[in-house]
Amino acid sequence: MTRQVSHPAGNALLRWKLATPLIGLSLLMVVPAVFGTVTWWSFYGVGYRVLSVVICLVLTAQLAVAVSIGVRPGRDVPWTRTGLVILGILLTCGLARLRHEL
């Protein structure tokens, strides 16, 4: 039985192909969230502000995880980190819905 050895450059290309749309999606979420939090800070109460800051922190962590998919070397597809990015998206949507109720 022969063992198949994968090429390191192929793994890096696969990781970046996976990371690029996740980074773009994360940026599309984090930039407006931070801008909106800073812009409308004085218009809302404490609960809204706290949830806005938590949303910004979750999105920033999500962006960091998305970047780590492409940067961090690995031998296989980083499904755990990809799942964390998706979980961050879902968590942010839930928090935004909760914030909307305030």
C-alpha cells in the first residue's frame, strides 16, 4: 500500500480558497457593525450599547478565526475553525435580533 503525500503548497491554496470568502463575509459584517456602534452610540440606551459592543467583539473574533484558516498551516481542512466562523455568524444574528427587541 502506498502512502499518498500531499504537497504543502496545495494545502495552503486550499486553505486560502476556503478562508477568502469567510474573510470577506466577516469584513462585510464587522465594518458596518463597528461603524454603526460608533456613529449611533449616543442615540440608544445602555442595553443596546452593551449588545452592540458584544456583537462587535464576536465579529472581530470571527474575523480573526477566518484569517487563521488561511494563515495557520495544517495538513487537513480546518473544519473546526470554519464551524466557529459559521457559529459566529449565527450568534451575531441572534444578538442582533435580541438587540432589535430593546
